[in-house]
Amino acid sequence: MVKRTSPEPTAVQRDAAVQAQYKTTQNLDIRISIHAKYSTNRQGFGNWIFSHYDLPADAEILELGCGTGSMWKERLPLPESGTHLLLTDFSEGMLASARTLLGEHQNLSYAVMDIQDIPCESGRFDRVIANMM
């Protein structure tokens, strides 16, 4: 478990409505199904957005707000060459769903993390992903 770096809770941590909205994957699942049903992009949203990433080999990658982890489903396992992916979300429920969907891999980690309080050393990651936050 990653520990918070600041002693005071952030605005997101104090906001009961935000916590309730993201407690489970239900609202995100609805949004994803709307995209799938009505999108005119034949590539699919996840594939389209992923095509814009520049992820070098042997990269340390941090994803903030990974949701259900569906973006990575078709992309695992990652190359064993040294690439490492840390998937994070504010919601324990979202992160549990991501872990269930993606499973355990040698170069994949999960952590509950608030984007307003990132307890990671500056410069640690080669790429940081924060979609639709």
C-alpha cells in the first residue's frame, strides 16, 4: 500500500459525493458501453487513445485513474525487458476490478492513489498517463 505524503486529506478525499460515485465500476461501465455503442470510430476508443502513447521499451509507466484497467487488457503481459506499469486509482473498488481483469504479472503493480497526493519520487517515471481525469 502506498502511503499519503500530506497529513491533511485532499479535497477529493473529503468529498463524499466523489467517493460514492467511484466506489464501484458501475458508472464507468455505463460510460464505456455508451462509447462502444455510439462511437463512429472503428478503431475503438481504447485502441485510438493508446495509439497516441509514446511508450519506450524499458519504461517506468504510471497510470493515474486506471479505472477498470480495460485499456491494458489486450496489452498484457508487457515485455519482460524492463518495462514496469503501476496502475493507480483513487477508488479501491476500481483498483480491485482492474486487478481481477488483468491479474498478476511480474512487471505490473497496483496502488490506491489520489492524483492530488502522489507519493512517488519526482522523475521516477518515464511516462505518466492520466486519461479523463
